[in-house]
Amino acid sequence: MMNAMWMQGVEWLAAAASDPEACKREWELGDGTVLLEAGRRWDVVSVPRQLGLLTLDILWYDPVRTPGPTLVDSAAHRLGFFVPPDPAGHWVGTGIRHVSKGSWVAVPPPYRSAGAVEWIVPPDGSGMLHPPLALEVALRRAQETLAVLAPVSED
């Protein structure tokens, strides 16, 4: 049985599809993921898993704001942070990719994983996304931490 937050998350995610009802049917009856176009309601900042997990950990320390929707793709070893659409967005860093209009993202429903793709922070249906500035600051802090740890891990 799905709870209210999951239902709101389903509606919010499906609204990004060209056919929201078909999207919801595919989640229910298909293999678990649908391809949704970035740039319509959100973009995704995709980062290597280690950087992403450390960034998400930093974002959890904000006492005012819960992190926005975040996907993990275990097969690709990447995390995807959902941010407001910004086709001119410039995200800098090793392995950081900005996924926007014209690109497609494999998205599972908020209530279950689908193969290697699952939500670490599922959408709650409110439309809340990661604020770009907060994400950028957290990514920078995480990159600095990893740069300090890299020489230690090589010993």
C-alpha cells in the first residue's frame, strides 16, 4: 500500500512525462523505470558516487532544509541531484555532468527501486528540488574533502 507522500511523489514525477497516465502505468506494470526528459520540470546534476554520497551527507546537516530528490544508479556508480531547470547551467568538477533539456533520465517510482536505480531521497510531491547554490557549495566542500583524503588512501 502506498502512503500519501509516495502518491504525491508519483504525481509530481509523472507530470514531467508527455503522457503522465502512461508513465504511471509503466511504473505499475512495467520493469520499474520510465525515461523522463530533463529540462521540463527539473534538471539533474550527476556526479560520481563517492562525491555524491559525501555531498548528500553535507546537505543533511542543514537544519532548515531537507535535501531534494536524489537518485543513485548502482550500476553506473553515480548519484543524481534534481535541481531547477537551467539549460545554461555550468557545473564544474571532475566527473560532474549537467543533464538538461534534450536528455533523458531513467526514473523509478518513488516507492520502490528498479534494478540498479533507486531513490536515496525520494520526491515528496511538493516540487522541492535541490537549491543550486546550496548544492554547489556542498559539492565544493565534498571535492575539497576528497582531495585531502586521496593522498591518504594511496598510502
